[in-house]
Amino acid sequence: MAWQQDAHINENCLAYQNVMCMSCLDSCDASAISFNYQHKIARPSINISACTGCGFCQSSCPTHAISITPIAAENATLEHYEHV
């Protein structure tokens, strides 16, 4: 992991609006984004341990649904990574 960060996909994601979009997947060179096919439309999730924090997914998202925020070193515990 290049930086310690917390990446999150919010409800503005097109997949949560039942619109197929994989812009973030296509832009992630680290292969940190995968799609869960348990819903009507596949929904993305971010594997924080594989994420480099480069921001390519953020810039490619048409709805700006991805946020990447730094985690202070003293707060960077395993708890931040359990939501993947």
C-alpha cells in the first residue's frame, strides 16, 4: 500500500441507482476494485489493502461517488480495513 487511506464508495454510485457502470474498475491498475454480483446490478467494493491511493478511480467516476481520505498513522488500525 503506497499510502494509508480509507477509500469509500457512496450512494451516488451509478450501480446503486441500478445503472451498469464499471469506470472505476477499468481505471484501477492495482486491481483493488471488484464487483459483487449479488444485486440486480453488480456493485463495486474497494479492497483497501490492495488500494494504492492513486485516485484514478476517483477521477474516472462520472458521479464522484468515490472518496479517498488519508488515515493518520496513530489511527491506522485494522478496524479501518474491516469494511471491505
